[in-house]
Amino acid sequence: MKYLVDSEVKEEVSEIFKLGIIKPSDKIILCSPRYTADSEINAFKTYHYNFSRFRIITKIKQFVLLIYLVLLYRPDVIFSGYPLLKHRLINVISFGSVKHFSYLRGLFADASNYKGFSDLLYLKIKRIPSLLKINNFQCDKIITISNLNVNFLLARSVSKELIDLIEPPWLENIKEKRKSNRGNIGFYNDRTIYFVSQAFAVHSSMDAAKSQLEFAIELKHKLKDKGIELIIRKHPRDYTVYEDYGFSINKAPSYDFIEMLHENDILISPFSTMAFEASYLGVNSIFYSTPELDKSYARVYKNIGITPLYDVIDIVNVLLNDDFKQTANKINGNVFYKSTPAGKNVC
């Protein structure tokens, strides 16, 4: 088999190779941004690109490169991270001869929230089976890590038999590393406060992106008044230049960042996968929302039993009073898939 792996996120690329679908004897061609390069990835036939200042230029560049690689290598499968319209177009134009697999490692909230171009396209064509295949989630196979995502996909007209539900392949490994390194990552009197962003703009949720930035700036100023620094941990596809607003940015690789979190560090986030990962590992997360973010997250927060904070002052008070502990096991138990010896599963 010949696989063309196409993803913008380094962790997606690394984990796709470890899912057990791609075999050692298979041929692999990789298409990804230049910043994803490392020794493991560069072992394959690799084509990197740089992001342009303007998003539309980047999109055109990505699509042209993908078409070029398909014509050059004639892959059997395009294996993407988050599925995009360009992947579906290749599948449709090839009359299905180029299959499309997708690996969804992030968490998806409310399927009834339609913002991006692909979302709006789905609304127009969902009742026309002959056209539905072009929608970004209509892959030949989707591998994902949460029943939240399964419910999202089913609501977006994905057939259940095309969805493979797996345990997050990276979390148990990180958990074991944290156990073996506990002397270096235990409880310290000093704690670091991280604001974990989401990539709202790339999903055309400009009001949510604006709300996120405004919330972070206000929180930064309030914490600074108390002598506390707020560190930004950016989503890989969040292209906001937080440095322009006076923030310090944590740029450690994702796995390293989670592995070395101290038990009394705190992550503040609007429903980010990383915040749930931290909760899984016993690190506290504070989930917040705004009226703009409620359009995406109010329903899922309610379904999994999280009460977000809406006021910056409330977050500051919670931090100052050490009243920040959430039930990590409860949060994790409602989010990440976990198989059981009896063959049943929890999520």
C-alpha cells in the first residue's frame, strides 16, 4: 500500500504512524508544514511547506502541493489528521480510487454549531446523498479517541461502521513517564498558570477568536496586578501573535509540555484537548466560557458535567484561594475512550 500522510499538526503525524494501520512494508509520502520536521518524520519521503501571511495563499499552496503529490505518487490512501475539503475533493475526483482516512485526536463539541465553509456546505448538501461525499467528514475511515467525537460524527451523517474508537495512544505513555520521573514533576510551592488557546479563526469562528483574545488579555492584566504571570500555550493552528500583546509563550513540544507539568500547575482553557489531557494526568484545569464560546461549548459542558467560569475576577479569586480543584477522574471519564477487560468501554 502507498500512503500520502497530510497533516498540519506534528502530534497527528507522529501518532498516525503508530496506529497500526500503516505497515512497515508500506510506502509513505509525507506532506506537512516545515515546523513538523524531526528525525523520525524525515525518514520518509517528505515534502514540507511554509505558511504564508495570508491564510488563502496557504490554502492554495497546500491544495496545489497535494494535487502534485497525488499525480506524482498515485497513493492508495490519503491519511490526514483533521479532514479538510481538499482531501475530499481528491477522493471524489479520483472516483474513490484514492481512499481517505482521517485521525481525529482532538475533541469535538457541538455538531449543531456551523461556522466554517465546510460546515455551511454540509448544511446545503446533507439531504443530497450524491453530493454528501464531498463533505470533509465523509471519509472512508475515521479513527478517533472519544465518544464525544463519535456522537459528533454521527450527527454529521458519518456511518458508524466507518468510525474506529481507540484509547488516546499518547496518554498512557506520558502517564508512565510521569510516574518514573515523579521526583522532578511533583508538587511545588510555585505554580505556573497557563492559558491554553483554541484555533477558532481557522474554523471561521472569528467572534470566538476575538472573545478568546480579549479574555486572555483581561486575565493577564488582573493576574499581573497580583504578581502572577499568565503564560500562553498556543493551539498548533492558532496563528494569533500573542507576543504583540505582551504574553510569554510556552513553545515546548506538546508531549514534553504535558509530561513535565507540575501537579500544582493550572491550565485555563475553553474546552481544549490539552486541558483534558492535563486533567487525565492529575493536573488541574479551569474551564471558562463567554457568550461567544457558549455557541460552541454550552451543550457539551452541560453533558459532561462541567460548570465553566465566565468572569475573569472569578478565575482570579479561585486561583488566589486555591479553590481550583476539579474532579479529574470525572472529567476524564466523560471524555476519553477507555476499553475494559470485559470488552465493554467507557468514555
